[in-house]
Amino acid sequence: MPTFVHAEQGEETSVQKPKPFVEETFAGDEHDLILSVKAVQEWTHQFLEVEEGDMDKETGAHMVEELQDYFTEDMALKIYNQFHRPHLAEYDEVDDYVEVDSLVHRDVEHVEIVHRDGQKIVNMKTSSVEDGAGNRAHFEETFTFSFDKEHETYVLAGMEAEQVS
């Protein structure tokens, strides 16, 4: 189960680096899987907002390597460029942007895990927090996990969210 570290009121909140995705992540309780994905999304968003440690300012090598604990190399680079080198993040449509922290701000209503061609595909039906009038937006989100043989963990190869109502 992921661990969140919260600061005292008035202090900056720090999120502890979550554990990587392993086979047991998908075999256990769906609630634990949701918490694990949320923890990675929250950590990713915070990590990208602050520069940590030594980093090649030209390439962002340190940050991209850190992101590869949870994302494929292509996905890590796409996310890094989106945050720190937007001139390299060429998107045809707004939907092409990776919503790095979608689950942090949504309620999960249904989860389905599909095993296909060595990948784990997690389909979720989610909804936004109610607005003042009691309305919710509904989404279908897909998280595609690929097995990283070098580290023997699963990493995110894709995160897609589509509003359905």
C-alpha cells in the first residue's frame, strides 16, 4: 500500500516516493491498485514541479531517469517535456497532453484489469468532484502497464482519459 507523507499546516507537503508496480500490485485488492496509481501520479506531479538533485539542464536526464521508475522511457520523456520543455512537446490536440494527476482529483467508480500481450491494461470509470450544483463529469481512463525486464517491475506505457459525460 502506498505511503503519503503530509506536512504540518502551513508547511509544504512532501510526497514520499512510492513503491514500484509489481505483479502483486495487480493481483491484490483493486483499492490498493487505485491508491498505488494515485500515489505515483501525486509524486510525479510534485517531482516535476520542483527540481531535485543534480540535473542536466539541457536534457533533464536526472528527472527523466527518476520518472523511469514508473514510466517507460518514451512516456517519461513525454511527461518531462510537457512540464519543462513545452517547445518540444508538440501536440495536435489538447487530448494529446498527458494528464499526470487525473486520479488524484477524481473518484473511481469501477476498475477492470485486462491482461493482453504481456501488458496489464487497467480500465477505470471515474468522475470528478461535484460542482456547486451537484454535477459530476464522468471519464473513462486507461492505464497501460508494460513489464520492465531490467528492473522486474511494471511501468506505465500509457495514460489516457476521455470525458464521456
